[in-house]
Amino acid sequence: MVRRFIRFVLCLVGIVALGGAAFYFVTAPNPVPESHWANLGTPDVTNGETVFWAGGCVGCHAAPGSEGDAKLTLSGGLALKSPFGTFHVPNISPDEKAGIGSWTLAEFGNAMKRGITPGGQHLYPSFPYGSYARMSDKDVNDLFGYIKTLPKSGNVAPPHQLPFPYDIRLALGGWKLLYFNDAPRIVLANADDKLKRGRYLVEGPGHCGECHTPRDALGGFEPDMWLAGAPNPEGRGRIPNITPGSKDISSWSEADITNYLETGFTPDFDTAGGSMAEVQRSLAHLPKSDLEAIAAYLKAVPSR
């Protein structure tokens, strides 16, 4: 009887060990090899600046309360509260010690498009690599080149404050297995170049869905509710629906949306508020053709 019990326990331990090994194999970080990034050439920092503003990088990575040119010092430090704990935004300035100044393009690219640290760990999706995965390699290269031209900062953000089990980074591999991909968020029939550009900006660098799409209990998007509005992840109010079915903007024309993104004024002469005010100020740096493309995309997505 005792021997049978021991054999049972050993078999159980073996099954658990094999299951754990299989889980790690399937969900281990999978960076793109260095060679993938080797032939992109000299970055176009002018385009890199456009990508920078499309991504609204200053909204999270500038020091809280900074204004004007000080926003270009990407020292981090912002605390992002969420149902899973508090994430502290890191320094991504070109500082070699506190920032990303010592990173290679491959390390930057794998953080942006694969959610992997230079040390080979999974990044938390509070950094929206789930959207950035849709960015082109050229834009990643150009963005990295532009960030290198910005001021350095020696600020070191505190570590994330996450309760168990959310502090287990290994589990993020399972999250990626469930939710992480680079496929288009929606199907656009007969999309012209303008509409394709709008989809790229919204679904990729602009990462609009990260706030405007509701999530399930594990923090993954509800795919059938793309851009349909969601609770504010920081707990104050609600992020609006921006599909054609929205009660707020369904009556807006493409020109109205374009003007709002360019000036911050709604058709009723109200102004962008809350976190959207910072987003709008960043988007206002884009060429008008890009704002028109975003507007066209928002009018073309499924109504919710």
C-alpha cells in the first residue's frame, strides 16, 4: 500500500514537472534574432519624430507635471494604477544607465514588438507592445533613432507594485499565448491607402484600443467590442466609445474628427479633457493627412 502511494506521488510529481516544462517551452520569451534588425540602415529621425508623436510617448514617459520642452526628457516615473496593481513607467531616455542608451536596436525592437526585456524577460502589457507589434520595422528603427537625439535623464523609476500572482513574470507567457498577436484588429473590405494608413496608426503606434476597448478578467481585449469604450483603468470615469455607434461622436463627420485631433475642439466647441487632452496634443504634431486617415478609419470600424 505504501509503495503504491509513493509511486502515485512520484507519478504526480513527474506529470506536474512535465506540464511545467511544456508550459515554459510554449510560453518562453521568443525574441526576433539580431540579424532581423541588422540591415535597416540609418534611421530617418524625421519620420521617427512623427512615430514618436503618433505613439504619444510623452504622455506616459515624461516626468509627471512637466511642460514644454521638458516633456522631451523621457525620465519616466508616472504611476499607472490598474486592477492588477500599480505600474511605474520606466525611463526611456538615452541615458546609458538609467534609460535605454545602452540598448541595441534589436533589444529595442524586441521590447516594442515582442514585449521582451534585454535580459530576456516578458514585459507587462501595461507597456502596449500588443499594439506596437503591428508597427513596421522601419518605424521602430526610426523611432529608436529619434529617441537617441532627446535629452538624457538619470531618474530611476521604482519597481512595479503588484500583488501575488500578478508579480510572477513567467505567467505573462500564458497571457501572451491567449492574447498576443500582430493580426489586424478588424477586417476592412476594399480599403484604400488612406484607410490602411488610418488602421496602421490607430491599431499600431497610436495604440488607441488600449484605453478605448473593454477587457476581460485577465486583461485581454474583448475582440467583438473594438473601440467600444471601457472603464477608465485608473478608476475615474469611463473611456468613451469611438465607433460609429457612439452616443458621443456618432454624428461627427470625418472633418469633425480631423479638426478635433488637430485643435482639441469638438464640433460644439468643447475641448478635449482628461488623459485625451495629452493624446490630442501629441496627435496635433502629425501631418493633417495622417489625422484624416485616422478619422476615416474611425468612421469605417464596426458600429458598437
